[in-house]
Amino acid sequence: MNFHPAPRQLAFIKSLLFILALLPFGRLALFTYTDQLGANPVEFITRNTGDWTLYFLCLTLAVTPLRRLSKWNWLIKLRRMLGLFVFFYASLHFTTFLWFDHFFDVSEMLADVIKRPFITVGFTAFVLLIPLAVTSTNGMVRRLGGRRWQWLHRLIYVIAALGILHYWWMKAGKNDFEQPLIFGLIVAGLLLVRAYWAWQKRKDMQALAGTMM
């Protein structure tokens, strides 16, 4: 189906996506206010914000494959918002760790980061997300230049791998690998599709160059 939304329709889609993306946060706030977080509220908040970080990470990585397969080029205009929601939920995840686990004691928090590998990996992924969020505006694209901006935002692939590793190691302590495996397969599939397209493009360019010689 060839669907190209008009500007007003696209604005509606963006608004609807924004509201839907905030629903998990609204649910979390409601559960906190009504004391429905269970016996371990910190674990509930940590798990919930971490899961939604990975959900939005997968959605962000899925935009380009969906755009290419469906020919809906307008989908690319949703990627920035999805990427910023990755950072939003990752920030909530990190704030929970810094606030409830360490009560804003930065030195204690950094010691924990160094001591426990799965936290080291998760913290690294969060730090790498910061420059992507900061440079997400059109103004920053112009300042950096398109090529440098693209190279910087390829960090999302590293962040995705670190995020999966963080989740895997965290679940390894409970011998529960089902969810990390599902997330890992989804991210691996999305990255392999991109790698295949990059290889195919390079192959086509080499073939074209050969015919011009």
C-alpha cells in the first residue's frame, strides 16, 4: 500500500506517537502514586524503564528497514522522536540507579560501575547516548555536517550491542535468558539487514566503477 501522509496527517501521527510513547511513563507514575509497585518498588521501576529503553531502541533501529521495505519514506521523520524516547527512558533507568540505589552519592555510584561489569556496560551505553540526544536537532546536523553527524549517530549500533549485553549479564544472575535472547535476536536481525544493504551498495558501486573503466 502506497501511503504518503499530508503534512497535517503527519503532524497527527507524530502527536499520536508522542502520546503513546509517554503511556509507559504515565502508567509508572500512576502505579507509584497508588502504591502498586509491588514488594520491591525499586526493582519494578528499574526493570520497567530498562525494558522500555530496549523497546524504543528496537523501534528506532526498525525505522530504516521498514522505510526501505514499505517505501514509506515519511517514516524517517519519526526516527528522531523514537531515538529521544530511548534516551528518555534510559535517563529514567539511570536516575533510578543513582537515586534509589546510591542516593545521589556519585563516588559510590562510580565505584559500583567499576565493580560490576553489567553496570559498567549499561553505564557506558547511557554515556554514549548523551551525544546522540544532544546532536539530534536540525541545527546540530548543520553544525556538524551531514557526514560527521551520520558517523556520530552510528554509535547507536554500539549502544544497541552494549544494551543487550547489559541486559544479558543482569539476567544471567537469575539464570533467565529468555527475554535477553529475544531482544538480542531482534537487534541482531535489524543490524544484519543494515549490514547486508551496506554490502550490497558497496558491491553495486564497485560493479558500476568496473563498467566505467
